[in-house]
Amino acid sequence: MADGQKQRVFSGVQPTGKLHIGNYVGAIKQWAGIQDQYDTIFCVVDLHAVTIPEAIDPKQFRAKILEVAALYLACGIDPAKSTIFLQSHVPEHSEMTWLLNCLAPLGWLYRMTQFKSKAGTNESVGTGLLDYPVLMASDILLYDTNKVPVGEDQKQHIEFTRDLAQRVNTMFAGAKLVIPDPMIPPAGARVMGLDDATAKMSKSTAETRKGHAIGLLDTPAQIKKAIMSAQTDSENEARFDHAGPGVRNLLDLYEVLSGQDRAAIEAEFHGQGYGKLKKALVEVTIAALEPIQARYQELTGAQDYLGDILRQGAERARSIAAPTLARLRDAMGFVAP
């Protein structure tokens, strides 16, 4: 990396399920905050979303892709600072994945916890579900990515990417794939379900179970109902290091959305009853989502503008991805076109 050149950050969200407050505080809000510090690339990872094809409704899927892209912008991702594009608009992702497939040991894929949990007891699963980590590695490695913002539950995927990149570099020295590091935020990295604080807040669960999550496009009434019915306990404990899982989840959300430090939060809510914390969280959540929802509504009425942003983003993404892919192809001995 040349002196003075910004390090590159890459990340993305699948256009499935209901984009929720956990996606915002654990990912998109963090992304918006680092745009001046890093060369940021944010992708709607629509190819990842088809690993379970039985769940795809083409019309709804297309709408979800554009919804997530618009929410990126509404949440503060600035196309003047960041590259924003759809994964399927950059064909280098697919070719890179095939090459890495041929270099990734099958045993590594079978050990991935996400595959084990999603495959479950099903007798037959799609190849894409098993191959998901290789596509994710391709996403990251194509852009010579230095840092990948992820939650704790995604660290294994970054470790897989690092191991695969090191393997490729050892086998084909000319590949010179950049080894990425995970970037895990100190707060809000793993927001749990409001109805079950032992399980991570999920986009798919949010679609089917009321009270599980706060959607970014939920009304104030829906937000209030979800928070006021959130799981707590019979204690009166509002200290971060002592609170039970449900209360700690609410405290973490309040910390990120309010911007207050932990000492101030504990002084305000400890011993005051959980109703006070919930009401305060309702207020800061509605206040945080109001401008996002207003901007989203503007963008849904400006589809040509959104399309232009995505086309320009794909062009810039390809200008970075194509040389990386060419470097790997050359290192492996392919004849240049």
C-alpha cells in the first residue's frame, strides 16, 4: 500500500428478510461512521441470498434488493465517499469464486458452523449453502480488502478467508492476495432478539415473528410495542456487567443509539425499574429511525437516481476487481484474453 493511501474496507448485507435495528447499529451505522477514514466498498450481496432457492419469490426478491440499496443510502452511506453496488452486477465475483472453489479444501467448508446450523437435519441441501464461505472470501479478496466489519458470529468466515488467501498465495506466489483483518465494533456488534435474548436478532425471524426485532421501516407504534414487550427479568439491575441477557441487550441498544457513555446510562437507569429504560429506548429509537425513513421514502420516488448510483458503483467495483482476478488468473497460468 502506498504511503498516504487509505486502507480499504468491504462489507455487505443480504437482501432477504426484514432489515432491522441490529443490522443498523451492528453494521450500517458503523459503516457510515468510517467513510472518511477508509476507502469503503459496500455491496448488496444478492448472490448470497439464493443459497436456499426454494425460499425465493422473484418479484419480492427484486424489490428487496432495491430496498436494501435504498436503505444503505438512507442510513448515511454516501455515494460520493463509498462505492455502493449489487454483487450480481460484477461478474468477477462469480469467476473468482470458481477459481477459489478449486483451491479450497472441502473439509474446511464442512467445518463451518453456519453450514452446520442451516443444513440441520435436512437430507439434501444446495451446493451454494456449503459454498457460501468461498463466495464471501471472493467478495473480500477481489477488492484487496484490509478490514472487514463483522459481528462476532462472522469471525469464522474471516478466518476462513484469511486461511484461503494464505493457501492461494503459497501455491501461486503471483496471486498476492491481501490478507484481511476483522473489524469488530465495541458495542452493538451482536444485537439479540427482543423476544429471546439468547438468539441473535434475525432478518428472517423478523419476517415471521412479531416482537422479535425492530424493522428499520417500522412505524412508531410498532417500535413501541416491540420494545415495551421485550424480554427482561425480575431483577432491577441496569449495570452493563451485571444485567441479565435481555436487559443487557436493551442497554447495548440504548448505548449505541443515545451516544451516552456507560457510566451515565447506569446512573440514569439502575434501580429505576425496566419500564423507564424501555420508554427511553423507544424515544431514542424512533428519533434515530425517523430521518432514515424520511430519506428512504424520498429514494423510493427516485428510482432513476438509485439506478445511477448502483451502475456507477458497479463500474468502480469492476475497475478494482478485474485487476485482482487477472492477477490470480495469471499466477495460475491462464492465458490472458
